[in-house]
Amino acid sequence: MDHADLTPAPSADGVWDDLRLAPGLARADVPLAANEGASVVVQGGVVRWVGPSSALPAEHLLLPRYGAEGALATPGLVDCHTHLVYGGQRANEFAMRLAGASYEEVAKAGGGIVSSVRATREASEDELFALALPRLQALLDEGVCAIEIKSGYGLALEHERKQLRVARRLGEALGVTVRTTFLGAHALPPEYAGRSQDYTDLVCHEMLPALAAEGLVDAVDVFCERIAFTLAETEQVFQAARALGIPVKLHAEQLSDMGGAALAARYGALSCDHIEHLSQDGIAAMKAAGTVAVLLPGAYYTLRDTHLPPIEQLRAEGVPMAVSTDHNPGTSPALSLLLMANMACTLFRLTVPEALAGITTHAARALGLQDTHGLIAAGRPANFVLWSVREAAELAYWFGHNPARTIVRQGRIVKGA
């Protein structure tokens, strides 16, 4: 579907035959033998049955049929951490880092998040929508069926509202599940220089309540870091979110160990993201709370980081690991979730099954969508992708290539047939 074509796509209702289900990413109603062809039944935009083609229930035999010709089937991909709506770009910072500047040095030089704040404030809502639309379409063309979009480049009520309204519009226009996250505590705006507590009060007592009342906030996030918000300020934002019944998540332990993950876990956080400097105490707290660890290899790569997230410890403790693009103009201008799966394997040493669960099942959990997305199973909305590959490992093996053959999103065929 071209991003300029917003007409409804055809219904996916019918029997999808001759599939190969990606291991661990589907729940069959009838067990499948190894390498046995599978069928998925869709009715009313919902998956009604999954299992071996030879066991297809008689009541489904007269439904329309779609032959998949042995294509690999996975759930629709889930991009669980993005900053997709913003003005401008920051290619100049890429050059600064190549010349040796650190993330913190770029920020102190007037670049970083505040640079995107200026450009975002200057753009109208319609301009931001037009800029974000092709970015989102690029992700959807690769099989993304649910995505998180954060604010955080407005840092004032009218501009944070503008970002979140665009995020909602994008979901409606392109027929994709969008979860909005209020990230008002992303950076200190210039007009609040030296008045961090005053700005935190504004976020907690004015911005968040107003945006929540308008139905624009699905979750609340904070950038807890030396160059951003302290642990105490982060907790104030979490308390404000809890008072409104809104779940929280956290940019945690990216540049240093601030103890943010343990704090977030105490508030039942959906996820802690980045986590390169995550401690064992933080891991234990996340495990106890059921908090997902979101790995962002695009930012790690762009910043030329060398401090790996504690993958072995997370794996040993059974903390679910999601993988996301972290699409943003400064540190991860990435528009391919499959490339992030590859990077998670090559840079972070995830196994292929871990990486694929990271961009489906665990990513859905990081957004609170574990009951509707990230798994092919009866009773869930029809969100799945058919891939022109022989084995699941190819999804993390190739990069610079899009093997998505057919995409079913929200019960409609948006690519292929």
C-alpha cells in the first residue's frame, strides 16, 4: 500500500493454506508435526483457528482460500520504542561524533534532543504528520503491525499535544495499532535552564493531566540520566502517572547506572529501555515485576558504544528481551526492524529465536499488547506476515533486503495476496 493511498485494503477473511509457522511464534489449536503444512483461518478480521492443514475443521472448508506456497508465517512485527514524530534532522551530529564528540558533548554544544525540540516546535501538526507518514510506512512495509510513538520533542504542553495528536492520526490513517507514550520528561527545555524541579512540576501537574484527559496518553516515559532527569524527578513523574492509572516505562541505564530500572520496576513498569549499564539489582527487580528489557542496538551502533547490555544475566534470569528501532533523528535514524534483529544478534549475541521473539512476542508485552499482538493464535486480531524465506534464521540474516511477501494487518491484506 503506497503511503499516499489511504483507501481500505481488502479483507483477509478466509483460509490461509500451506504455511510454515515460525517456531515459538504461533499457538496451534491442533499440534503440528515437524515441517507439516499449516493453515490459519481468519473471520471478521480475527484469527479463528490455527493448525495443520490436514486437520482443518469442516466448517471452514467453504471459506475463500489463500495459498501461501510454503511461505514462513510470523506474527506481525512490533516496534515497541520509537520517537517517530519530529521536525528536522540531525545529520550534523553524526559528523560531530565521527570527529570524536560524545553524546553528552553534543548535548552540551546545543545539539541533541534540544535541537529536535526547536525544529518540532516550529513545525505545524500537519507538517509533522507529513514528515512522519513515510517513516511509518517504511516500517509497515517490512511487516510492523503495532508501534509505539513517543512525544518528547515538544517539551511544552501545546507541542507535546501536537506530537501525540499526530501519533493518533498516523494510526487511524494507516490502519495500524499505535501506542502513544508521553515523554515530557525527555530533556530540560531551554526556557527552564537551571529550573529542573519547576519543569518536573509542570510535567506532573499540568502537562500529563491535560494530555491524559484528552485521551492522548497510553503510557508515560522518562529519560533518567545524568544529562536528563534525576531519580527523584523520575519518581515524581511516575507518581503522577500512577495517580492517573497510566502505566510507566523508562529510558534506563543508557549512559550510566542511575538505579532507574529498579525504581521503574517498583512502579510495575512495562519496560526498561537501553539498559547498557543495568546492574544485577536492576535485573532482579525487573524479573520480579515482569518488566521487559528493551534492547536498542541502533542507538548502541550509532553512538559507537562499547558497553554491552548484560545479555547473559538477563537470559539467565529469564527477563524477556524485546528489540526495537528506537527510531529518532539523533542516535538511531533506523527504519528497519529486521536490521535491528540482525544487530541484536551480531552486536548483542542474541540467538535468532530470541531476536525474533524480541520483535514480536516480547515487544508486544513491552507495550501491554501481549493479549492481542506478537503471536499467531485463535482469538487475536489477524496481524501476520508471510515471508519469502526458507527458514526463520533468514529474517535476522539478511539486511538491506525486505522478504515480506504478504502482510495482513488488522484483518486486512495490506501487501501481497
